[in-house]
Amino acid sequence: MRDRPDSVMLFAAGFGTRMGALTADQPKPMIRVAGKPLIDHALDLVTAFGPKHIVANLHYKPEALIHHLQGTGVTLSTEQPDILETGGGLRAALPFLGQGPVFTMNTDAVWQGPNPLDLLADLWDARQMDALLLCIPRNQALGHSGTGDFVIDVNNLARRGPGAVYSGLQIIKTDLLRDIPQPAFSLNLLWDMMLKHDRLYATNYPGKWCDVGSPQGITLAEDMLEYPDV
């Protein structure tokens, strides 16, 4: 089993309900931001990192994504008839991802700064970590409201609480997936298991990040990319 992750799971199956009319006829990853679909912003970072395997899960209105991803080398994991959520979707995609730790990445965010996959890979230590989450300090998290998701101590151990915002990108071991009985479940269940044994770690991203979960997030992301120093 490898220690350094060389597979990436892109989460692209969701309904995008907060986008309203923008997702009436297309999945959220196909919404254009700064001239290209959201999923291409994620793919640019992933391909620059250079993993061996890239997998995207599909469910809601998958046809546009199937057509768009043809010829990209991305393997598709289609969830039918029901959506499997993040944990179930990752487990269903394991035959394409292989053994060992993997990246999982949401496709509804835009980044400004160093490649976040490189940052996580450099900090990953399989001996002590079951997951390493990339978080965003609240003043660098555009389009996100709330008090944050995790508190990170000086040793990068994470615990739940008001603090940094989870970015949707992590490295995670997949062994515990076999212990979840239900077909559809959130990766939060795995995190809770890891927290009990002090195996959940996190680090902060030094750049900016924008949550494009609503129409307002499109404008915020485009402004962030156009004026990175503001």
C-alpha cells in the first residue's frame, strides 16, 4: 500500500440547489466562472499536481459532465439510482482509485495561491495521520458564512469547533469505509472515528479561496481572480 497519495476523487454529483435557476438544466460543476466551468478550475490544479488516477462521481444531470470530460483522462463513477453522498461516493469509486490514501476535492470552489494539492502532499505523514484536511482562515474564505469548522492546534491536530473553514480538499485513508453499513453517508462519519483516536489533522491554506455555492459566489470568485492582491 502506498503512503503518498497518487489518486484524486472529484466530488461532482450534487444537486446544486443553492444555485437556483443556474442548475435547472446543468450540474453545478458546469457553471462557468471566469470563462470556464467550475470543474475545470479544480482539474487545472489536479493535473498540475500530476496524479496517476483522477475520478469524478456523477449523479445530477450527468450528461453535460460526461461530454465535457471526454478525452481528459478522468474516470467517471456514476451513482444511480440514488446519490451516495461523499462517503458512499468515495467508497463506490475505490475500484478506480486503488488502495491507499487518496485526495478528495469538492468542485465548487476557486483558489488563489499555491497549488493546494502540493501543499497537502508535502505535509502528509501516513504514520500519524488518517486524514489531513486543508482549511481556510475565515478572513481568507470568500463566500462563506458561519464561524468555521475546525480548530487546529500547534501540532496540526484538528478538533471540531469555531475556527478555520474546511476547504473541501483533503488526503484521507479509505480503510474505515468498510466499517460503515449504510450505502449513502457523509465523510463526517469517518472524521468522527478519527477524532476519537487523535488521527484527524488539518492545516491552513496561505492563499485565498472562494466558495461558489451560490450565484453570489460567482462574482466573488471572479473578483478574487481578477484582483488577487485586494
